[in-house]
Amino acid sequence: MTRSYAIRTYGCQMNAHDSERLAGMLEAAGYQAAEDGGQADVVVFNTCAVRENADNRLYGNLGHLRPVKDAHPGMQIAVGGCLAQKDRAEIVRRAPWVDVVFGTHNLGSLPALLERARHNAEAQVEIKESLEVFPSNLPARRESAYAAWVSISVGCNNSCTFCIVPSLRGREVDRRPGEVLAEVSALAAEGVLEVTLLGQNVNSYGVEFGDRAAFSKLLRACGEIDGLERVRFTSPHPRDFTSDVITAMAETPVVCPQLHMPLQSGSDAMLKAMRRSYRSGRYLAILDEVRAAIPHAAISTDIIVGFPGETEEDFQATLDVVRAARFASAFTFQYSPRPGTPAAEMGDQVPKDVVSERYQRLVALQEEISWELNRELVGRPVEVLVAQGEGRKDGATRRMSGRARDGRLVHFAPGSAQVRPGDVVRTEITYAAPHHLVADGEPLDHRRTRAGDLHEQGSRPSTPATVTGLGLPAIGRPLTPARGGA
Ligand code: SF4
């Protein structure tokens, strides 16, 4: 009988994409996705060590699953991802009913480890210190018919003091451009309209194979791919951001007018303590250059409030940069120590109530700016790639939702048109809120797409395994085209 699987994913886009690879591998090994609400024979936790209390949450979830497993003979539980890489055998010690623990470097071992655990009736813990196979060479079962992630690199050569990524994901490994482009082309051939290029630091892409302009060349090459309409990327790093990337963004129409570039702090003293090797002046200069080349670019960021040693003056410097940068949106985080990072050991931790008060002020300022910028768009037309699951209230409001080219979330009235996720709609903005736009008029235009057809049929691209190992050029295209940052 075919065994079923379910994957529970925590954390960043990188992890979400790894889960697509895990699903692809399990399906290639003969498993099938469990039905919604049904009990899976194999439950995989793809964990994240970046979030606060990630370990408590994992052990809580594993605890809930124990009686379920007792009631389902043959059921298996696997734990992978960053937390598994960090805690290793500790997981089986604390939760002995777990069958398999695998790390960030050996996703590809999951089916074999499940098999071995079943055969030996014994938990299998396998953690590798370096990457065995670039995860993109593993088969994938994609979540979406219209948008896909494509990894260009994994790991990071920086050493930001708040970040656990380098110790868990290792040094940067770059995928060869030919392999990346083959995957993007295969996805576009399957109807995918939007691709997000993923790396912990996309701007250092190419450092491993000696081409500092590799990322801008990659963006331009994406512009040549038939059928592809939107290219995004995450995350850039101000230290490595170069003008050729800005020019490529401006001159390649498929590259979306959007930039999500982590600031982390506006205080130079804090940037130094975070071991972020740019300063606020350099950061703002990059934004000026981006806006000169792409005037309508929506720029967003990540900011940490209350890093150890942050004074009121440092915090004011962050507010000053936020005012000057005029971000369309910002992910704001209250600093809390992550075990295993240098910052967790620093003295001068800022009291929680101070962090939370500063955080409220930052959020209020950013909301004001986001709202002001969004209001400027009222009355303007936007192109929306219709998505599923972006609008929580869509059922009640009879709207649909999707992203504008600049990444803004738009809730729109579909009017009389039979609009499907994956289709493209042009509509006029009628109302702005700080975190979204509303378009309540009849759409100006509705384009039915192949992605919309495939979505309607429940069909998703699946990228098969490629036959290359690490560091080797791709051997042709994938066999059949068929799916915490800087
Ligand atoms: S924050 Fe980003 S750039 Fe810094 S170490 Fe982590 S992944 Fe690398």
C-alpha cells in the first residue's frame, strides 16, 4: 500500500523551498501526499532555528504527535532543517519516538533514512557537516502553478553576530548559472510566470566561481526566457550590492521594481556590533542609486530593535534612516538572544520593556510612511498576479488577492470575470491601507493564463532530479520540464 506523507514547514522561504524538495523526493520514492485532514504515515518537520522558542515549539508538536503515533502502528516521524542540524541526537534523546533526524546538508537522505529506520526498527540520526548534493538537484513537488522559488546559492560567508545561518548552513555554495537558468526555463515552459531567486546573500553570487558580475548577468539572462513575466530575488546584502545589479534590474523588464534589502540598524555602532560591514550612509546611497534608475521601486527591509548595547541614540539613528529611506514596508523584529550566536553571549542586553517600547515607536513610524506611500497609488492602475491564500478575508469581501509588480499586496473585486489564481488582472486602486491596497472597481483587463489553467486543474510543476553533483556543470536541462536572509 502506498504510504502517505505530510510536511510541516517552519521559517523562511529557503525552508519552504527545501520542503518542496522533500516532497519531490518522497514522491519519487513512491509516497503520496496525505489528504487534507487525513493522518499521514510519515510526518516530516522541516524546522527553523532562527525563530524565537523554535525548540519549545518543536518539542511541543512532537509531544502532541506521540499518542497519534501510538495509535497508528507503522507511522514514522522525521525531523529535519536547521534545528535538527543544531540539536542532532538531542532530538531523539528528548523525543525517543522520533524515527529520523536529518540536517540541512543531506535532505536527499530522507527516503533512505526512513527505510533504514523501518528496517532496523531504530531511530536514524544523520547530520552532515557539508553539503552532499545541492538541494536543487533533488526532485521537487512545487506548491504553486504560477510562482516558484529557484535557489542560486546556499550558505553564507558572512558572520553577522545575531545570525545562526552560517553555523547551520555552512559557507556559501553557488550553483552554476547554466543550472539555475535551466531550472527557470523549465518552470517557465510549465507555465510558471514568476520566479524568486533565492540565496542568503544574492549579491555575493559568483564569488565561488570567480565572477563578481554573475548575479547581474543572471538577471539579464532571465529576461531572455520565454514566458517568464516576473523575476524577484531575496536577499541582497548592502555590503556586496554593486551598480551592475541596479543597471540590470532597470534594463531587464521582467525584473520587478522591488528591492527587499535588510538594514538591521540605522546606527553605525550597532552595525559594527552586528558585524555588518556597511554603514548607514552606504545603505542610503544604494537606495538613491536604485531610485534614480527605477523611480517606482518599492523598497522594503528588515530591522532588529534592541540589539545588545543599543542606546536611545542608536535607536534614534534607526528612526532617522527609516525616515530618509521611506520604505514601502519593513519586517521589524524585537531582538532576543538565539542560542549559538555571538550576540547571545554579549553583555548589555537591552531590557525587554525597553525593546518593546522602541519597537512600538518604530512600527508606528513605518506604518505612517507605508500608508502615505500607498495612498499615492490610489487612482493608479496596477497589474496583479492573482494568488491563492493571500487574502484572509476574501471570502467575506468577495475579493481576490495577489501581488502587484512591485510586490504590494492588492485585494481586488474580480467583477464579472472568471478570474483564477495564476491569471493576470489589471485594475485601478480605490483605497489604500498601510499593509495593502484595495481595488473595488471592475478590472480594466483580465488575462487568462496557462498557469491559471493548470492551477484550476490542480496541476503543479514538478522538477525531477538532475544528475549533477556539487560544483559540476549541469548535464543538459532537467530531464522533463514539468517547483532568515541577509
Ligand atoms: S544575516 Fe544574512 S548575511 Fe548575515 S550571516 Fe546571516 S545569512 Fe549571512
